[in-house]
Amino acid sequence: MGKLFGTDGIRGIVGENLTAELAYRVGQAVAAVLWEEKGSKPLITIGMDTRISSDMLEGAMIAGITSVGGDVMPLGTIPTPAVAYLTVKVGADAGAVISASHNPFAHNGIKVFNSQGYKLSDALEERVEAKILGDALPICKGADIGKRIHGMKVLKQEYIHHLAGTVEDDLGGMRILVDCANGAAAATAPDLFANFAVEADFIHRKPSGVNINDQCGSTHLDSLAAMVTAGHYDLGVAFDGDADRCLMVDERGGVIDGDKTMAVCGLSMREAGRLTGGAIVGTVMSNLGLHEFCKQHGIHLVCTSVGDRNVLEKMLEQGYRIGGEQSGHTIFTDFATTGDGQLTALQFLQILRRSGRKASDLVSICPQYPQTLINVKLENVPGLKEAVMASPVLAEAVDREEKALGGDGRILVRPSGTEPLIRVMVEAETDELCAKYVNDVIEVKNGVYSHKT
């Protein structure tokens, strides 16, 4: 991981560590590296979510790209997976997304897809970062300056048409409530679901620039659950700010997380003969319930390190066709190069419609163990996270507590990829046991760290 690029691009608080000047430099650096790779003028798409800062950062990036001779195609407000898809569709050399996903509005970020719709390789990110942090890049003059290419409205419909084409049924007879998180899904979800006979209502679809993810969307499901049960809907669907995640709630208001979604979709794919390798790809954070489900149904669960990037790498390496995270990043490589919340919702809805069952009954095939996650805050000191993780006292504490669980749970300790945090996760048979064991681990006094929870 470099000085700027984290596990999911460049992230920061706008006006503090993410500025228009930095976005300008990122645009220059991406275009310059693509010039070197291609040997001719590159074309870069740009999409963004609804944050108040996104317009400013988009303008700065466009200025940076065109200043070094790159052409740019702004896609406007559109989901992150749409940028990945449309970058390939128009034959662009890269696609940039301005978004901080599920984070509050004051945050924003920049991530870049390559011409195949995948996130940039570590090697290319390092080259881009070196140019951002290096000397000023030469500015083009006259006819060599890059230009802006239009066509956003047509391209948005291309993406919607692509998603609609992944579903064979009309979805008629179902009522759903969709939470757009006041984010990018507000620009696409109403048009998308209008392609089907499903009765869809929408909430949190009026972005103000500062209300994205604000007590709504996939990180705040309470209001959606209450409205689903009160309105007698068959399903509630919630996206995050850039619509690459999807969590759902059943007709009783119960949460359907990424693990349950993968279980339902993975089993359906196996029954249709489409589950390559008989496998689902999850992460080390996948609930023990998903492990039990896979064991009972003869499905191989492959677990990677946390991060949709790691999941996708394993899927591409082995040819697997479904993978994802508990948080709602679900990847269907038959249809997309990255997680896509709206695609996930459609795939689940099709299975639900065909089953003729209630959503709560459908997802009951995948049990869920109680889980507690505590973030242990560290001082922002280089190397401290690594020192904590290497501590033998911490390792002994984890081993001791796992033995006490007696095989009826597990403990996972891992460093955050983007913040000065150590995450301690415990799964056990009850919430009380989760709380006990997680506190036992974080109370370890080994002189390596102090914590706040």
C-alpha cells in the first residue's frame, strides 16, 4: 500500500487531505501513465456520486487530464459499477470514480479502473502515485490539449439496459421498497426497475449533496425495515452511496446480508449448473453460518483476506463466478467486473420470484451466528499496527479465548487497511458470549498499544 492509494483508491476528508489540487494531480498522473502505456492520447471516463464535493473534484480531475493531453468523457452522477462497465463499452483506456462509497458526505475518494473494468494493478498505482508526488508534469499547449467528450445520457441507458438484460423474468407480482441512500442509485434505480412488472417504491432518492448515506442506505437499515413491515412489502433493497453494495431486508424486517445473498444465489447457480468449481468466494469475515451452509450443501467456500479486490482476484484466478463480502459487495463475474448493488438485487429478486416463497423463508437456508466487531483505535504511528499484530501476547490471548469457545465460535483480529485501527471480531452462539470474548481480547495489556472502543 502506498502513501496515497489505500485498499480502495485514494480516500480522505475534502478540504483536509483530499483537495482540488490533489485531484488535479491525480488526473494528470493517470493520463500521463496511460500516455506512456499506450503511446498515444488516452481516453478516460469519469463518474461520481452525489456528494457536494464531487463536482469540484470532477472539475479538477478533468482539468488535470486535459492539461497533459488526455481526453475525458464525464458520465455524471452514476454508480461505481456503471463506470467500470461503460469504460469497457466505449473502449476507454481507464475509468475514474469520485466517491467515498458508504462514508459520510464530508469524505470523498478517487479510484481508477483499467480498460477491462478492473481496478488498477498495484504496479500501475505505484507509477501513478510516483507522478502525483513527483515534479510538475509538462503542460500541453494549442491543439495538444485534451478535450471533453459528451454522451452521458445515452451511456446511462446502456448500463441500465445491460443490467435489465441479466434477468429473464418480469418479476411481476412482487412489491419492493428501494432505498437509494440519497446517492448514485437515485440516478439509475427508478429507470432500472421500470423495466419490470415489479411494483417498486423508492425512498431516500433526493440527494442534496450532504445527505448521502445519512441515516439511510445499506449502513442504516432500520428505517427501511420499519417501512417494509408497515407497508407489507415482499422485500426491501438498500444500496450504499455509490451503489456497489446491496443489503436487503425480508418481509419481517430481518436483515439479508452479503453472506445470505451469496448462499441463495450460489445454490441457485449450482442447481442451474453454473457454479464453476462448486465454489463461493467469501472472506475471513464471512459468518460461520455461511460455512455451515456450504458444508451442508456440498459447496466449497473459499475465503480470502478482507476486501472485494481480494475476492475478485481469487475469482479470476480460479474461474469462480460468485463471491463477495458480508457488507454487501457481491460479484457476479458472468455479468460484471466489480461488485454491483443493483445487479445483486435483480439476481436475488429473480430467484425469490421463481421460488414462490417468502424472503425470510428463502434465506433461512443460511444460519447466522451472533457477531461482535470492535475497533481498537491506535495512535497514528507508522509500524504500530504491524507491531500489534506481531505481538506474541496478543496471539496467546486469541488462542486462549478460541480454546475457551470450544469450536463453537471463532475470533479474528486484523488491521484496518485504511485507518489506524485493529479490528477484533468474535462469533459465538450468543451475543453475551460475543461480548465477553471480544472484551477479553481487547483488554490484553501488553504494552504494545492502548485502545479506545
